[in-house]
Amino acid sequence: MKVALSGAAGGLGTVLRKELLARGVDLRSAGHQPLVPLVEHEDICHGDLQDPVAVDRLLSGVEVLIHLAGTSTEQGLAEIVNNNLLALVAVYEGARRNGVRRIVFASSNHAIGMHSVNTRLSLDCDFRPDGFYGLSKMWGEGLARMYWDKHGIESVCIRIGTCIPEPTEFRHLSTWLGHRDFFHLIDLCLNTPEVGFTVVWGVSANTRAYWDISDSGPLGYRPSQNAEDFAGKILGHPNLLDAIAQKYQGGSFVTLDYSRSE
């Protein structure tokens, strides 16, 4: 099975690229700029994903795309539209042209970031984006749904929490996705026989999780890591989030351009 990875030079892409190559996955990695090969004869490419030629170069002969490319922080609307909306349409259209069977789409917890930290969410919760970035992920999930319904391209939309080696602050006790669980989830995304259109919480089995992971659909995702293992170290320090950020699941993204009077 040929697998493509977009956004291979980003934070998560860098980690995942190394892991997939180590596992012997037949991988093609892409970045906006040229990548330095990690192994001899590595299959790499680069280009702007709004360019159909670059998209076809990435997706030719590919069965599954792991799509991590795009803007991953809160930015101005123009950048978000270009990188997270227009480029995503170009990628899905490229998938149609090239017969790509499945896309693993990096959605985000920021699509639901305006929910209270006191609310435990299931996958069918209302979208409540905490900014233009979160809004783009809400839109991306809708696009994935449409391409499954109209064109039969499968998608797994992973609402990624905080994917870092270990949690370092209070909010991470609820949102952390450990790398071991992340790799396991990607493995399921690649190898589950049929997924249709699926949304899954990208989070570990955290005692304080905001999100109910009991239903992982066809993937059967069962994480094994727990941020609570690091709680003693974290709770010994003050919570550095401001009062607004501490109230909402999106954390510091909520505070950006927040003007509502409390």
C-alpha cells in the first residue's frame, strides 16, 4: 500500500514521517519546500498544494493520504482560507483524479473549542470553533463528509488534541495525545478495511479528558497512555492560562481576539 504524507516538515509530520519510515511503510512525503531525505532513495516531493501539478505529483499511485499540511495556528482569515480551505479542496479533487481511496484528515479540537471545560463531549456534539483556524477544521470535516457521500472517497477526521511527547501544563491533562497512541491511531487509519466517513477524538486515555472516547467507530481505537501519569509534576505549578482560557476547552486560542464582556 502506497501512503502519502503531506505536511511532512511540520511538527507532527516530522515525527510521523520518521516513525512510518522506520516501520517500512511505502511512503511518499511532501512539504511546501524541498525536504532533506532521511533514508537512501526516500520518495519525497514538494510544492504548493493549491497547484494541481504538485497535488498530482504527491498523489499519483497513492492509496491513502495522511493530510497534515496547512496552517496549524490562529492566523488572519486570508491565510486560513488559502492553506486550509482552498488547498484542501485541491487535495480532495486530486484524490478524485488519482483514485486515492482514503484520506486521513488532521482536524482539531479547536473546531469545538468554545465548549466549557465542564462539559464532556461525544463525537456528535455541536461545532463551536474558537477562531478562524477551528472554523477551517469544522469546514474540512464537512468537505470530507461531502466527498464520501458524493464521490466515495473515505475519510478519517482526527480531532487532534495536544500531540506532544508528554503533557507540560494543566490543560494537557485533558487534551494530551501521546505519541505512542498517535502512532497506533494512524496505524488503524491506514489498515482498517472500511471506514467510510469517520470522526475520532485524537486523544489519549486521560482521566480528565474533555472527550468521550468510548465510541471510536470502525477503528476500534483504544489508547493506552494517560496524562494523569504526569499530574504530580504539572499540578505543582500554577496554571498559566488566563481566566477566559481556563473556562473553555480551546484554551489560549479562545483568548485571541476575544471581546465578549463576561
